[in-house]
Amino acid sequence: MSAGVSLGAAPIPLETVWSIVINKITPGTVASDWSAGRESIVWDVRFPRAILAALVGAGLAVVGATLQSATRNPLADPHLLGVSSGAALGAIVALLHTGLVLGPLTVPLFAFCGALGAIVAVTSVARLTDAVSADRLVLAGVAASFVIGALGSLLIYLGDPRAAHTVVFWMLGGFGLAQWSHLLFPLTALAAALAYLVVRARELNALAMGDETATALGLSVRRLRFRLFVVTALLTGVMVAFSGAIGFVGLMIPHVARLMVGSDNVRVVPASALLGAVALVWADVVARTVLAPEDLPIGVVTGLVGGIAFIILLCRR
């Protein structure tokens, strides 16, 4: 994160970065020998951006690790349940049809409402079709995702073509709108979800061994899986609302964590959070520097790097 704040189109020495941070936390501690422009870059732009990148990376990786165990599907990721599609639908409504009626928080709030709507849709489809098994729950999520995605495409088609590029950029992901006032929402969601999932990690191990084994151990499989799905969907919705749709983090990072700490979710869940945070902070550094002073969408970086890294993992079996 220090490197994430220091590096960019206008590099700032680490010593200056931490002097500015310390001076902001405890005014007057360090003699200010830096410009107001550098202070604004560090404190108002890059520091909240680095924190948001870490929070989103940790959240998406934790969701991926949880879903891969809960569904026994190594390809499960945060987009699996249609939550990302729901968040994108909410953002499209805000950007193309209602405008920023609630100020800067309009897009995140609409995206979060869309994510909640997707959760309701998926759970309703699952209950309607009596989807008890992991496979049928995943299929319910995929079906809902296609319907929500189609509605989003329809709204883009009916919206102002001149504003469509804004929607596309948001759907590719980015942290350019990060502000201190926005960080409380993803921080609270991550802390609550992480605490719940760590407590349930051994039950998650049982689910990963199969429904029969979990039932034999005295677990209510259907209830536990629905709770895990709702928690991960809410966490995904919050993260996507503030960062846009970012792929591959939730898919790849849990596999890297398992290579490092084994398959026990007591270790995999927190390890995934740490690795996801580190990975997305570095991805944001690349996105800000490779075409400086322009910002590359973060989803492009994670897709390219994550895809190549995943192919290497496959080649190594």
C-alpha cells in the first residue's frame, strides 16, 4: 500500500508519503516541507484509493474462496450468483436514466440496490425450483444473471448513446472515484463478512467434502449454504458498488492461497483476503502507471494478468 500511494504519474518518495500521513493523523508532528499539491495527491487521491483497492481485493477473494468450497466448484467466483450483473443494472439506471439525483453516492447506492435485487431474484428462483443442491443453486444464479444482464443491455440501448462510454468504463472497474467518506461501507461489510466466514470456516470444510458428509456431521446443509450465499452476495454487492465489476480476483486468488496454506478454510479465508488485497493494490498501480496520466480500467489489468497466471497454474497442474 505504501508503494501504491508512492507510485504513479507523479512519483512521490516514500519518506514524503509517510510524513504527510503522520502529519495528517497527528498535526505538527513532522515539519511540512512538501507542496500542497503533493499533500493533496497523497491524502485526497491515492491513499483512499489504495485502501479501497485493498478492501475490494480482500472482499472479492474471500467471496471466491467461500463459493468454491460451498459449491464444490473450483470455477466459482463473485459473479456466479448474478450479483455483479445486478449491481451493473443499478449503475446503468443511475448513469443513463436518473442522473446523479443523490450526488456522488448515487451510482454506488443504485448499484448496491441492484445487487440486493439480484440476491432476492436468485433466492426466489432457487426456492421456486426447489434448488437444494449446490449445482442447482449455481444454475439458478446463472439463469438470473442472464435475465438481469439482458435488462441491463436493454437499458443501455434505450439510454443516451453519449453517456454509454461512462457505463462501459464503470463496468470494467476502477477506483478513480475513491473518497474517504465512502470507505466506511466496504470496510464494515468486509469486517462483518470476514468475521462470520472465519467462524463458519470448519462448517465450510464440511460442505467442501460433500452434502452427505456435512449432513452426517449434523449440519443443516440447505440453511448453511443459503446463509453463505446471502453473506457473499451482500459483500460482492458492496464491493462492486464502489469499484465496478472486477473479474478474476475471486477466481484466481483462492487457488493461490490454497497452494500456500493448504485446503483448510480456517487458513484459506484469511489468506485469500490478504493476497486479494495485495494483488488488487498492485493491479491498481499498474492501471495508473502503464498509460500515465490516463487510468487503465482495472478489469483490463486483472483480466490480462489473472488469465495468464491462471494458465501458468494449469500448466503446472
